[in-house]
Amino acid sequence: MKNSAMFAYIGLVVYLILSSGVNAKSNLTEDKSNVLDSWMKLDKTLKGATQSMIKYVMPMIMESTSQVNLSQECMKEVFQLVAGLRNLKKWAFSFVDSTAKGMDGVLSGTFSSFGVYDQCLETTVPNPKKKEEILFQGQYCMIDFRFPLPPKTKRYRVYDRLDDLQNFTGTEVMKFFTTKVHLMYYAPMKLGICIPSGCTEDDVMSILTFVAENYKFIAEIAHCEIKQKEHTVSGVQVFAVVAVCVLASFLILGTWMEMSCEPIHSPSKYLGNRILLSFSAISNFKRLISTKTSDENLRCLHGIQFFTITWVVYGHAYLYPGMFSTNYSTLFRMPDVTSQPVAQMVVNGSEAVDTFLFIGGMLVCYLTVKRVKIEKKSFNIFSFIFYKLWRIVPMLYFILLISTLGPLLGSGPVFHETMRDSVYSCFHSWWQNALFINNFFHAKEMCLKHTWFVSCDLQLYLLSIFVIFPLIWSKKIGLALNSLIVVASVVYTGVATYFFDLSPTVTVTHLNPDDERVFFLYSYANTLSRAGPYFIGIFTGYLLITKPDVKLSKKVQIMGWFLATFSSGMVVFATGIWYNLRPPGFVEVILYSALYKVAFTGGVAWMTFCCATGYGGLVNKILGWKVWMPLSKLVLLIYLLEPLLQISFIANFRSIQEFTHFQFVIQYFGFLCVSVLLALVVNLLIESPFSRLEELFFHQDTKKEEANCHANVGFENGRPLNKITSMEMTTLENGIENRIENTEFYRRNIED
């Protein structure tokens, strides 16, 4: 305490609080009949204790400030603060009250104490002569500090221990900390302090450096902030707000037009009306909740997609707290929590995205081969690429645009740190996402890291041209190329794991952020590493379109279901042994890393094949339930929006949270429900309107049908012209919907 004025006044108030608490108890016990008198005695005692403490502390403050180079403004405000404490000013105590006093539960892994962020920023010091004038205000600073550590020479897991401290023979408490201190390579302790606004970061750093040198720990400033009267809004943020308003206006106008029965007297002349009608929330919502499909055999895909996204969201409910672990308490329990068998479904939730890649590959092959082989249509590479881009570009670009509003949508002691790597990077790395190449860059540089999937999916979609085109004309060549890519994916992943010394999969025992970024780049988000599931999907799609009436004996069915359950189950649950009994060996790491994606996808492929060919039984009935179909149409939007919701939630923390199953399960249901609602809104704003615009501009059959249907309604001389009854309009709408459902493009894109 004697080394810093800043820490001196913190110690002062702690002393006053303790001493006043003792006196308050004794006074109230002695004289319960006179509460007012007790409070007066308490006030007098507090004043006396304050004066005594100030006399004791002032020499230390003077000595400390002479050794630390503080700015005059900071020095002045610190002394004013001490004077305010002497006079028991409320604003002075607010500074100390807002400062973190310590960390409760350090032995359980609580590394942070945030203080009171909002109270600090709202604290102001009035000018005694001019009450309306503010002398200075509270400034909140987050300090990161670590115990002394040797240079990091290897990767450390949760259960490891620093070699330099293996022979430590100190007290029992310090022995315990030597078994955990390596975690501070990745997760520093955090302490929130409230200081006068006149103190710059250089002033704070001077004090921290002085104290750290004396007590042998490492300290740095994470950030400091003062309450701002106005937020600075950038041009791109203004554009984002305008874009949302314009789209919302189109939606409202299109909906009003449909409710008023007002499209067009002359379809070719009133193209603008048809464009606006594409934004109608009424017809778009009807299309969303429609359970019609042109291929009943593939209805199971809707259930698979929905259950997969629920698994992804559930995994994220644990993953993101792990990414921002210092915002949570009792972190030493994390390995025990995640070592439970059921928890392996969370730890290995990353396998779920392979299901999406599998379905994507299967549908691409199934629909394309069906179009060429059965419907005898041509294979147009331009259309093949264009339709994919038209579907995902508007949604992705809209999400990127909305993410720029993140800095305006919250605050908190860890807000900027939490948003920095995932959201703030969008201001300079957005072009990587826009070009669908963000998975080729290190995760630290990525905007919205979870969008790696969109880029990877598009890259695999383009790569599939080199398999599907030969597959159409030569079964042997196409299947050979497809198999070659699957094998190449397996071999590459194994070699990359060996060469870069990667972890076998996403684990909670490898906490090194640098290692995680290398793993993300060369394995997790790597296109070739993810190619296996996608091209297994292509193979499955080809089988379904060429062998729709395949006959499977009971023995084959039983063996197939057993192997599918075993392979997928082993991938998910086998890693539990690495947490409970022993770390994985070298051979295990290579084999698991190379094979787990295709092994898990193989199980999903068998389930899909059986459901589509009539051997799914109860599984097919559950997955094919019509309720899943509308929800499955929102899957991509849920995937894109839910992580933003998670990050925003964590960024707005005002205090540390408990790391418990109960909390994460409750939050999971909240995130899932809110994500579905947000996905519905974005679907009505972007996805459905652009799908209808694609039909309007690029499909003559759909345009002719809509033109004929709307020929009897429209505007004339600026006034609504209604030429049919409401019953006829309802019939007309249903007719349009049915005809759209039966268009060639709709049949080719049933996954939408």
C-alpha cells in the first residue's frame, strides 16, 4: 500500500468499512432504543477513524508520489480524492466502492473482479463554488496481471505443471498455486479500478510498473474509459442503419400492397410493384411455414438440419464462455465438468457442422444429377454458381453490415475486449468475408469467426463441379474423383496434425490461444480438411438418385445401423478418456484427427440413406415430421446470428458469472429461441424477398404465372383498383403459391 497513492486510498476505505462495521455493531447492541443516537455515534466514529487513517497514510502517499512520475492533473485529483474521503464525501466513497476489492474464490479458479462499472462512470465531482460545474469524473480501468512466469517453452494442458516449479517447497497454499499458475499464460487475472479522469493511462501504468517491480508480478492496462456524452458514429454504421430502414420500408409497403390487393394493371409496365410485392411479409411467411415438398423421400433432411443446429447452439453455450473464461468464476472446475460422458456432446459439438456440409454435398449432387439424368435438362455452370451466390451473398453481407453496429449496442467492463477479436475486426477484415476467403486467414484476423463455414461451404460447392460434371457423363470417373478427394482430405488432416503438432480436435485441456489459432487455420476451418464430409454427401446423393429402390436385407440393415451408431458415437464419446484417465498418445492423435470427420459423417450418411429409401422406421418418422420443415429453412440464419447474440451477451457482463451446467442450459434455450426469432426477421427482410426476386428476374415461367395471376388487380390513375373479391384473391394467392412450388427452380432448390 505504501508504494502508491492509488492503492493507499483503496486501503484507507477498506479500513474504514471494517472499523465502522465493528463500531456499528457494538453501538446498536448497546443502545437499541435510540437508533438515531446510534447512527450519530457511528458517524462520529467513522470521522475519527478517517482522520487517524489519513494521518497515517499521507506520509506514505507523499513518499510514493515522489517516486512515481504522475502528471500534475492526476496528482491534483488524487489529493482531492483523499480530501473527499477525509470529509466523508459520497462521491469520494463512490470511487473506492466502484473499485474491485479482491477476488472471491481464487482457489476455485476465479480470476477476475470487475468492480462496479456503471457506478464508476457515473461518479462526478462537483465544483464547491459552482455546483453545476464538474471538476472531474470517474474513469474505469481494467487491469490485467499475472504472477511471474518463465518463458513459455511448450504447450501446457490444464493438468500440466511448470517444470521450474516442480521442486517448490513453500506453504500449502502456494504449492497449490504452482500447479495452476501456467494457466496465466492464457488467462490473466483481471481487476477493475475506478480512478480520477485526469489520470492518463501513462499515469496508471507508472503506478502499476512501480508496484509490480516491488511485488514481482506483471501488470498491464487492458483498457480505460470515461463516460462519453455522445457516441461517435462511423459512416458504415450510418449506412447499416439506413439499409435496415430501407429494407423495413420495403417490407411494410409490400405487405400493405398485398393486404390492399393492389399489384398491377399492366405487369410489364409496373415491374416496381412486383418487386415490392416480393418483400411482402404475408406471402413470404406463408412460404416459410409451408410444408410442401417436391420430394417426400428427403423430408428427413429437415429434421436432421434442425436437430443439428440445436446441437451447434448448445455447444456454443459452452464454447463461448470457454473462449472468454476470465469472465467466469470457478474455472478450475471446467475440466471436471467437461470430462463427464454427457459433456462430450458439448466438447465435440464441432462435429455437427460436418452434418451441414454432408447435406450440402448430397443435395448438390442429387438435384443436379436429377435435373440432367431424369429431367433431361442441360448443366449450366454459370447458373450453378449464380444460384448459390444469390442465396448466400445477401444474407452474409447483411450480417456483416449489422455486425458493425456492435460497438453501439452495449457497454461494460469487458465489452471492448470481448468484441475486439470477433466484431471489431470486421472494420478492417470485412473483405475476407465478402470474397469468401476468410477461412484462409488466422482466426485473430477474422471478422465473425463462425462465418468460416459459409466460405468453406462455397469453396467446396465450387470444387464439386469437378466431380459432378464428370459424374454426369461417366460414373466410374466421377466416383473415382470423389473418392480421391475424400482420401486426400483424410491424409491431409493427419499430415497437418503431425507437421503442425495440432490437437486432435477441439478440446478444453489445450488452452494456448496460439495453438488454437494454428489448429483453426490448418484443420478446423480448412477447406481440404472439411472436404471429406462434403464429398461423402455427394456420393450419398448419387446413390439416392440412381438407386432409389435399393433392397436391403435385415442383416444388412442391422449391421449398417450398428456401424453407423458405433462410428458416430465413438467420435463423440471416445475423447472422454483423455480427460478422465490419460492424455491421447501420438498415434491416437493422428488417427482421430484424420478420421473423426469422415467417421461421424459416415453414420449420418447411413441414417439419411435409410430414411430416404424407406428403411428409416421410427427415426424417419421423427426426422420427417412436418414441424421441422419451416424451422429448417431458418438454419443458416440461426447459425449466422446466434454467435453474435452470444458474444453480445458476454460482452455486456457487469460481473463475473458462474461456470455451471444449469446456467448454460437455461441460456441455451434463451439463445435458441431468440435466434429463431431474429432469423425469422432477417428471413422476411432479406432471404425470402431475394428468393422471390430471383424467380421474378431469372425465371420466365414464374414471371408469366405471376403476371397472369395479377392481371386483374392493380393501380389506375394513382388509386387502388380492386377487380376481384376477397375470396377470389385468397384463391388467387393459393394458386400462385402452388404454381411457384411447382416451378422448375423450386424443385431444384428444395433445400431452401
